[in-house]
Amino acid sequence: MSFWKQFQPGFTCLAPMEGVTDIAFRQVVAKAARPDIFFTEFTNVNSYVSEKGRQNALERLKFLPEEQPIVAQIWGTKPEMFTETAKAIKDLGFQALDINMGCPERHVVATGGGSGLIRTPERAIEIIRAAKTAGLPVSVKTRLGYSKIDEWRGWLSMLLAENLDALTVHLRTKKEMSKVAAHYELVPEIIALKNEIAPNTVLIINGDIETPADGQKFIEQGADGIMIGRGVFHNPYCFEKEPKAHSRAELVDLMRTHIALYEQNGLSPYDPLKRFFKIYINNFPGASEIRDKLMHTREIPEALAILDEIGE
């Protein structure tokens, strides 16, 4: 059975997010309420094939057995590097790989990678075919287009013609970033296109989905799964099948877990950890003041001392 065919319609995924979905945060989400599928953060194929960058790439691809099922996400522009990296991903124990063709960040697009590949469709096809040589199921995560919404039909048709194992569609263009609402109105047409060109390709919908319940309408329309990204910042328990309120003590305990996992997994430096504080220290009296104090800390013991004060 293909990796993607093991999941029933309505499955959930934690989106791959740069500097966010590392090994520590994935474990935090798993403790809070795990999705059906995890993705790694982005790994540059150029880094993997480089002697200088390989260690960084391997750090990004590190995962624990209990995180399975997990998909490795890679990005870049050179097909031959995808061939080499895909083989390594298979050797590392991943059961599937995903190609990033949707990241809108300026530094990624400037290289021609991420959503920049929407403007070079021939290269995108070469990359997909190169990644497939490792024998792993290959999926793509992308956007509707680069500049205009009406690019979606031609772009997605081309991807679907490659008989991908799965396709995740973020319902915005690169140019729109996250500044406008996701174009949910296009989902029925996208599903129809997928069924016409590649009925066996698994379709995942992404964009402004904050809970499984938010995405249920897409499953009813014929999509297979949903992906949550920024929603996990609003609620680390967002994958709960039966949502419930969580106390300040629970959130603080989850933050302690995150800090401990950050240390246990040898992640550094300290400052990137601060981007997560707003997830846990929020929506209670005095939260903004506490968060401000946390943002001025310089090392983990200082942050833990402030959490002790909250407990008292």
C-alpha cells in the first residue's frame, strides 16, 4: 500500500514551517494533540549535497521513531541534487518525501526555489522526476499561482499530470502571501480537476484552517486531508478531535516541555526558541507583560525562573 493510501479521508497534517516544525516542536504538538501526519521543516537539497552544509541538513531531517508517519520536505532548484537527497532521505528511514513549490519567502524565491518554481514549470517537472528515482512516494506542496489566481488551472494540471502520490494546495498565490483570505471557493473546481487528471493522487487542502472541524467541509466536497500551519500558533491543541478549553497551567507546562525538548535535542541558539513563547503565554491577565519579560531573557534558566513565578 502506498504511504498516502493508509489514511482515511479527513486525515490531518501539521504543515512544514521553516524554523518552526523542528524535532522539539513536533514532539510538543504530539503531546498536546497529534495530527495524523508530521512534516519536517524545509531542507535545502543544496545543503545536503554540500560537505559544508550536510550536517545542518541532517539536523533538519532528524526525527524519532514515534514521530512516524512523518514526511521529509525538501526544496531547491537543481534536479540532480534532488536525486541524491531523495536517496539519502530513504536511507534515513523516511517513508515519503515532499517537494516545496509554495514557499513565498523572498530569499527562497530569489534562488528560484519554493513558489519561484511556478515560474519555471519545466524545471519543476524535472525536479519531480528526479525525486522519484529514489523509489519513495513523492508529493508536492504548492500555491495557486505566482501572481494571479487564474494561474491555478494550468499550474495544477501540469503537476497532476506527473501522477504525484499527493498534492497539497495552499489556497493563495505567492504574491498574496497570507495577506488575503484563502480562496475556498476554488476547492470544488480543484477537486474536479484532480479527479479528471489524476484520480489516485491524494489531495490536501491548506490555508486558514485552524481545526479539523474547519476543514470538514473540504472533505465532504471530496478532498482527502487537511493541513494546519499557523493555526498551531493560535492553539497548540488544534488537532484535538474533541476540542476543549485548556488552563494556563496546562499551557505553561507545555512550554516547559518545549524548553526541555529544545535542550534534550541539542537545538541552539537560544533566541529562535523565543518565537514560540506567544503560543503558551497568551489570553490570560498579565500575559503580555510576562511575554515581554521572556523576550528579554538571554538563556533558558532565565525563562524557567519566570515560569516559576507564574506558578507561584
